[in-house]
Amino acid sequence: MGSLIKYIIRFALFMLVQVFVLDRIHLNQMVTPYIYFLFILWLPFNMNRNLQLLVAFLFGFTLDSFRHNPGFHAAACVLIAYIRPYFVNILIPQEGADGNYDEPSVKSMGGMLPYFIYVGALTIIHHAWLFLLEAWQFGSVWYFLLKTLFATAISLLLIIITELLFVRKQRFRTNTA
Amino acid sequence: MLPNSQPPQFQIPRVVRNIFLFIRRYFTFLFFLLLQGFSIYLIVHYNTYHNAVFSSATGQLTGKINEQYNKVEDYFYLKKTNDSLVKANERLYNKLKQDFQLPDTVSKQVVDTIKIDSIAQYRKYTYLQAPVIQNSVSSQANFIVLGRGRAQQLKEGMGLVDINNGVVGVITEVSNDYAVAMSLMHKNSQLDGKLLKSGETGTVTWDGVTPNILSISRIPKSVKVAAGDTIISSGNSTSTLPKGMILGVVTEVTPDKSTNNYQIKFKTAADFYNLQYVYAIDDSQQEAIKQLLEKAKQKDKQQ
């Protein structure tokens, strides 16, 4: 129950920060700061996969409604929500670590490297799919590649800042408790 | 199949059972495909079908949230808004009748009115002010959300100008209390523009890359164009924009090698990075013109 409220608050906060802070920063056409999808990366390990997809769709759709362009972010969010469990399975080192902690973090994934590979890979996939859908009619490959690269860089920077500022308490869940 | 596992009267055919097993086995993947497909369906069909239920329901909700935010944000722009209002006032004062001396027997052309006979004048255009509650410039499909809607006389197809008569966009969707306008910086935006000096008309579009820079096409090489020339709205687009609203100032003219036309780039007159208030322009004759056009088209079909 407590964790449900936590995720609802997180949903609202990520959405508000994305719409009212980051979307109002106009750095350059190439550099669009995105951080909202971190919500999906932080969803719990043991959540039902279909539910994850549905939550990701709703999350992306909410952002789309604010931007009056339905579909783009919903598609990207659903894609990373679908791919996420495969990355978790590959990157978690020892058997059962995903049962010991609630959600992906530096601690639960056993170190900086696996966690940042997880975040980096999903960020690139999210941005690539999003900008590919957006750039469908334009067809300029270089524009698409550069935009993905810049946006990924700034997203990763934002994620690192977020991780440093907001330390998530990770409880170790044991079977004996 | 295990024959003894279930009673014989409920025996399901093998094919159906396999289909059910397949769906259960790959349900997550199928669900993923369904959601992706639905998203892409929304992307593809949104521009052509204006789904009234979707846009007005979500528009009403997000509009409310945006309005709250805008109430706070407005304070930061008070000084700038004030400055532009003073400028607009100055311009309007200069248009007052008492500032002009009318030489006798000279007819006067007024942009805002239509002359039916020499004495009576009817109002053709009405300016309706609307606050901008959300505006984007960084994507390839930029929209402007206005805090005024159908209940406050806004209609689809109305042209928008900023405080200094610089064109901003065209209203595409209206809900009860909010309206969404397609900004000039939208890859599907198409308006008729006109060179102020020579009167040549062309189509104004945006390339989706550089903000505040638009291009106008179909201007033949025979026309003299230079950087610094003004581009105005032509008044014959499908929107209600009157003739003479400023679109922008030419920055770059390059001859197109393959055709007989110039490629002209120009900087927009309106500053899209800082829009606080805009005017929607209502054309009271638009309905009449539309009906006439429909009539003409029907006659054309019959022949």
C-alpha cells in the first residue's frame, strides 16, 4: 500500500518536472532535456510485466496529452518497459539479487557499472525510438543521430544529478523477516 | 493432451486449445505489440482525424493544470508584457482619426472594414485577446494552448497574431474553455505569404530544424528580393488572417538551381520564445465566403 502511494507521487512529480521545468528550457533544437522516463527505469523488479507495459503507456500518454501530440512518448515508454526485464536479467550478477531489493539502483544491481549500463542503454533506446518516430517525414540521418546523441548525453547528466540529490533508501529484503 | 484430465463433454478442439496456449504463452509480447500499434495509430491518424472526444477531454484537463502554472509564470513577464502593450498603444494612438487630415475627395482605405456603400462601414475583423497558457518551440510539431475557448467565441481556423500584429499561427482545435493552435513552427503548417514590396505570393512553411526561421516558396526569380524585405500575410489562406499581418523579415535569398524559383528564408516577426498574449482574429464574413465557395463547387460538379 505504502509503495503504491510512493509510485503515484513519483508519477506526478516526474510528470510535473518534465512538463513545467525541463520542457520550458529551450537550449537548442538539438538538445532536448528528458528525464521523465526514469520513472519507468525505477519501477520495481517484481511487478507484473503486463502491468508495467500498461503503466508505461499511461505515463507516456500523459506527457503526450500535455504536448498535444499523442503517441510519440507513449510508444517510446512502452518499448523501454518491454525491454527492461531482459536488461535486468543480463546485468544482475548473482542469482536472486532482484528478489533482495525492490527496484533497480546502484546498490541493488551490484555496483556502478551494471546500473549505468542499464540506464544508458535504455536511455539510448528510448531517445532513438522517440526521435525516429518524430523524424519519420524528414529522413535526415545525421540530424536524427546527432539529436539522439546530444539528448542522451544531457539525459544521463540529469539522471546522475538526480541520483546524487535524491538518495533512495534501499531496504534489503530477507526471507527470514 | 491428457484425455482423463477433463470431462469429455467439455473437450476443446486441439486447434483452439493451441491458440489459447499460444496467447497465454506470448501474452506479454502480444500486449506490447498492441500498445505499440495503438501509439503509432495515434501518431499517424492524429493529424487527419480530429478526434473530438479525445482532444476536448484531455485538452480540458491539461489546460486546467497549465492555467495554474501560468498564473505564477505571468508575474515574471509583467515588465515585458507592459513594454509591448505601451508599444501597441503608441501604434494605435497614431492611427486615431484625429491625427489625420483628410484631403477632400480622396478615398481612404481601411484595413479593418469593408465598404458597402460610401457612408456605412461594416466591421469585418474582430480582435479577441487570449492568454497563452502553454507554448513549445523545441519539438518539430509545436502547438500553442490558449486560455480561451468555444464558450468565449473562439473557433477553429481563426488566425492568431501577437501584440504587434506578427503572425503566430492558426487555431486547430477548440474545447469549451481552451483552444489549441498550430504554431507557424509546425512541420505541417502552411500559410499564404506575400512580399510587401512586389506583391508576389508564396507558401510559408517551416523546415522543422531552426526555430524562428521560416521559408517561403514559389517566389519566381524574376522578382527582386533582398534581405530586409518584409513578408506579410496575403489574406487568401483558409484561415481568417487578414491581409497585411507581418510574417517576418527576409534574411537569406538563394536561387534554386533546379527550378525557376528562389529559396527564401526569413525570421519571424513574432518572438515565439516569449508569447504571453495573442489576438485571435474573427472574420465575420468567413461563413458567407465559405457558403459561396461550396455553392460554386457544387455547381462545378453538376456540369
